[in-house]
Amino acid sequence: MLKKLSIFILVFAAFILVSCDNVTSNVVISKVYTTAYQSDNLIELYNPSDEVAKLSNHELYFYSNGSEEVSVKIKLTGEIAAKGYFVIGSNQQTVTSVKPLIDFTYEDGPLPFNGNDAIELRVSGKAHDLVGSIGMDLDFSRNQTMIRLGNPAEFKPDANYTAYKFISYKPEAFNYLKNELYQIKTLEQLLEGPSLEERYHDLPFVDATNSTVGGGGTALVTLQSIADGDTATFRAGNGYPGGSMRYFYIDTPEVNGAYVIAAPWGYVASKFNKEYLLNDATSKEIIIQSIPGYALQEGNGRNLGLVWINGHLSQFLIVKEGLSDDVSLTFSNYDTLLTYKDVPYLTFLKFAEEYARSQGWAMHGYPGNPDGEKSPDWNYQANNGTGGLATTNPTWEPHNPLPW
């Protein structure tokens, strides 16, 4: 009898261990702070469930510089209250206001990531949630605060990562630790695009210490002429020197010119700018914004800047139609200085581009997407299949409603 009881106890203990190893978890990585100083990096977890989450079987795995092998493991301890947050930092944290918010301190130096290192949350040894792409050396979070897309109550862990599951906020937005006070949360908000905040009107259009670079400020202008989808000429005034303006951030396909030949969607992009964005220009408020710390002009003498029409960013509207080459994947310092509700304009552009790509629109359509749109200004069968211009006045209408 004693022998049978001992066997029962051993079997029961094994059952308990197996059960513990298979504990389900709803915990997610909710925010990632990749800061200027690695010692200040942070990872925030969130527990969307109605029960306390024990972290004894949770680990963080770090994959450095595109490695497919785990570089560092951190075994977590503690627990997260229902609907609660849990912040992981290092013993080298320098931000005074952050230190009291840290729930788990990594004692072996800075948290081991710097913007191109995948971060995986594992539960009982199994992949549970992931930020970054294992095996790919991409700067996906450098110089950013990454906040999970959606409302926290609806967060779900995902062992597969895409960049569009997180919103890139400005760097070191520590005021959003352990709260939901950030204002841009959903895809719908991102696809509405940025607005021009009043604070930029108080900045100089030209940098006060360097007349060749922008100060990030604005200038109210009037339209003189339109060249194509990403270039127009505005009259001088209010700090703007006048002349041709090349739209910063985007690159629409070419129309026929002195040094370029037409490409698919070139005349459509031109039509969008002329007949939808800048049409009836005297009845619209057109504002140019310079790029802080960036050259005011490109090499061939054209001005560079952002074009706002009735408070809406032209570049965003053009990208959302799929009428620009891919926007930048990485954030430069000037990108993080151009924000709406602490979200860089570039973040809005990235989501607009992905939206157009998901619809198969314009440059994200045919032939890259065989089921996507074909350009109405292009004959794909011309010139023995290499294609050629079909019309300079294509029949086309925007997919997205204009915001005015």
C-alpha cells in the first residue's frame, strides 16, 4: 500500500509540474523603449486578463543583430495585477522619474537591445509574444517608443511579428509608462492622418543659427503652378523664399520631362495633385513646413518641405492612395521632431502605405500584385511587353474621400 501511495504521489507531482509548465498566459509586450542611452531602455508588459498573472514561467529572449540564436535570456519573477502593467528596466537606469516605475531590475547591465534586436517573450519555454524579426538585422525600434496597436483590453500575444502591430511614438515618451494616456491607439486613428499642431507656427521656418537648414516652422503660401505629383511652385512670403517645392518624404512616379521619362502612375499622381489636392487653391489654406535641422533645398536648387492643405498633410494623402515609392523604414532625428500627438508624421505615412499595399492600389498593385490595380495611364503590352505611356490624361478618381 505504501509503495502504491508513493507511486501516486510521484505521478501527482509530475502532473503538477506538467500543469505548471503549460500554464496559459495572456501577458503581452505592450511597450518597448529603445533610447539614446541603452542603459535607459525599458520593456513594459501588460496583463489584459481579469486575474493576476504569475511570471515565474515567463522569460525574455533577445536575438542580437539579426541572429537566429538566443543571445541573452532573462528569467522574470513577480506578478502582474489584473489589467496591470509591469516594467522591466536595468540597474543602470538614469531617468529619475522612471526608476520608481520599474518592477523588475536586470542586474547584469543595460537591457540587451538597441533597435535591431528581436525581443521574444516565452512562457514555459514556448514562443508567446514577439517584437522584431528573428534572423533579420533591421532597425525596427531604434530611436523610438513602440506602443502596441489597439486598445489594451483587447491585446493578445502573438508569436509572429509585423511592424504594423506597434505604433512608433517619439523617443523616450516615459510619460506613457503604465498608463493609456497616449492618444493615438487604433488603426482608424492612424489612417485619419496627422494634423498640424499650433506649436509649429511658433517655430522659425529657417533655423536661427544656420540659414541653410529648416527650423521646423511654417509659412503660409499661395500656389503659383504645379509640376507633377510631388512638386509644385509657391510664391515667396512669410519666410518661404519662393520657387519650386519638392515634397519631402515621398517620390511619385515621373511624367515626361527634360531629364525624365514617364512611368506608370506618373500622370495619375500628377492628376491627384493638380485636380484634387491643389485645385481651387485660392479657397484653400496652404502651409509649407520646413524640416528641422535638414537642408532647405536639394542639390538642384528646389526647396524641400511638407505641404499642408486645410490642415491635412499632402504627403500622407498621396501615400494613402499608393502613389509614392516606399517611405523610409528608419527614423532620423528630424523625424522624431515632426509629430502629431507625439506620433511622428513618418509613422502615419508607414501605416498609410501599408493600407494602400493591402488594397493593391496604384504602385502597390500590378505587376507586383497581379490582382492589384493597373495604371490607367500605361499600356503594359506596348514595346514588346516592356510597356509605354498610354495617355497623359488618365481617367481616375481617388479611393479615399478627401478630408475637406
